[in-house]
Amino acid sequence: MMGYEAQILSCLIDSHEKKDPENSNSRKASISISKKYPAYNEPLSEAHYDIEAAIDHLLSWGFVQCSKNQQGYYTKVTLLESALPKIYPFLNRVPKEELWRIQKDLLQKMNAPVESIIGRFCTAMLERIEQRKDVEYGLAKDIKLLEDVLLALIHIERLTEETYIRNFSEMVFHDSKRLQTLLGPVSRILLDYGNGVGQKETVLAQHNLISNPGYVYIKGDWQIQCQGRCISTNMFRGGIAISSDALDEIEHITIPGKTIISVENLTTYHDTKESQGAIIYLGGFMNTVRTNLLKKLYACEPDAGYFHKGDLDPYGFLILENLKDKTGIPFKPLDMDLDTLQHCHRSGHFRPLDEADRKAISSPTLIEYQPILQYMIQHNCKIEQECFEAMKLERSVGM
């Protein structure tokens, strides 16, 4: 835990670094002790004595100026700018101007393609530095952290097959656990500057980084040729799961019923009747392996009808559009229309929109869904696929 000496100095340095360096008339950085530490006003408290001692130390070191009032209390602490060369090392901190210079060099050295994720990120952060603003995503003060995040992003974009997170981390950092400490900023950057959709919990998997083996679930009438043999999935009640490692070994796919339904959620996959067609659950995300499987399916069955069942919310439609964009398959929404939304809303099976939903609604890729999205905005509602089975349950138990 940071002592009062470091706390007070950090606050003063933060204030000092916000000053315009070209304005010589800017006031010196200072803080009111009573406002910063209300407990200091309690003369018999432990905090009072600790704060008092900390200010005594700072004065003796020549780091600050401070005087006492008539009651003998310290009032306002002012930074001595002449002591900055000693204060920064004391705090193990780099001056803002030098920090920006180092960060700028790091970002420019990436020399990444403009349209890549890391290219867009570096461009945005360089623009912030030019505007004298901090680098975002919690990377403003830690050079090593920024360096490792950039390194992770470079190699993530090069992945073409599913890779375990710890193996990837060992390859890049020679430390199987290092990536785990970077997942916060890395995931948010991939979401904000990538072409994927969804949440930070799934975005790594979209870029082929996984914690555990992935599976594709299929049921209904599929005929799959693999290693010269044919497997009919309708032989297996409830369908089968195929490991991602085995997907590339599939040679040919036939769908006798000519109807293919992709389902966003695993529960809905289990609820969807096999009689409706060939049902597939992709594991909740698209990546290289799953994209290649669907492209192979479409090459084998170009005349089949392709449908997608997803949540009736902005992200459900973004996932659908991402599915169409990555595969080139003309998937049509299933049970994702305005009538279905209104029916669920009137039945009371809905959740309110959150900030991320409202932001996603403005995506230009969702223009064709505006009548549905406008209803969501007007009634502050979104629908999860599980609502349909819940309404059936209500009818069966007489609710």
C-alpha cells in the first residue's frame, strides 16, 4: 500500500502534469490537506499523526512547501518544481513528456498495416499523444505493459488455427501466464478495433485463442464424409459434437432436407427440434476453423436454405451480419422479426437495453434492421432466445 508521502507526491505530480507547459503563469501544483484527507482534522487519530509525519518528511527532503495555521495544522501543500528530478525517481515514475516520447516511439515502430487491428489502434493512440492526451486502456503509465500488449496483438492477428492461450503466451513471452495478465486491455482493443462482434469474454476465441478445445454441435439430417466413410447424424439422438481439430478432415457434406439452421445459444440448440432441419451450434463465435467449415458446407450445398436463430438484441443482429460477412453465405434471420419481438415484449419476457446495446444499435451494418431496433429503443427491451421455451413452459403449467 502506498504511504502518505507517495500519495501526496503522486497527487501533486498529477496536477503538475496537467498544466500547459507553454503557460509560465500557471499556478504551482498544490493540494488542500483537509480536503484530501478529512481524517487529518481528527487530532487524536492515527491518520492525523501519519499524515503529519509524512508532510514533515516531504519538507525535510525539500520536495514541498507547507505552512501551519494557528491551530498548528498543515493546510496547503505545494510542489517544489526544482525537486522534480528527485521526485520522479522516488515515485519510480517517468515524466509525462518523456513517457509520451517513449510511447510514441513504441507505437511508430510497430509499422503495422493501416487496416490491421494493431494498425488502427496505434494510429488512434498516436493521435491522442499529439493532442497531449494519455494512451487509453490502462496503458498510460506502464511502458512494459504497453509493449507486451502490442506484442500480443501482433501475434494474435497472425493466428490461423485454434491455439491454447497458455501455449500462445509461452511462444510470445516465454511465460505461459503472462498473457493472462494482459487479457483486459487486449480483449477491449480487439473489440474496439477489430471486425469481430460480441463481448470481451468471447473475442479471443474469435481470433483463434482458446482456453479449452472447441466443439461444433450438429443434429438433424447431416451426411458427412470423412476419411472415405459417411456418417449420418440422424443416427444419434440429440446429435453429435465434433472437435475443432477434426473439422478440417471433413471431405463432403450433404443435407438431404436442404434446410440449415445456425443457432447462437447452446440451450436453444438443444431446444430446436431436429425435424426443423440440419441444426448447427458453432460454439458461440466465428473463427478461422468454423468459417472454413461453413464455406465447405456452402460449397457442397449452395442451393440449400440457410437460416440463423439469435437473440433479438443488437448483438444478435451483429453476430448474424458477422456470420454472413465471414462466410459469404446468405443467412436469413429466423424468429428474429418485429412480430416476434412484440409478442415476447407483450408477454413480459424481455430485458432492458444496456449502454453497450444502445451503442451497438448505431452500427451502420444494422441499417436493414432499423424497424426492429427502433421498437427496442422505444420500449427499452431486448429478447433472449430462451424466452420462447419459457413461454411454452408457462402455458404447460398454466401460469
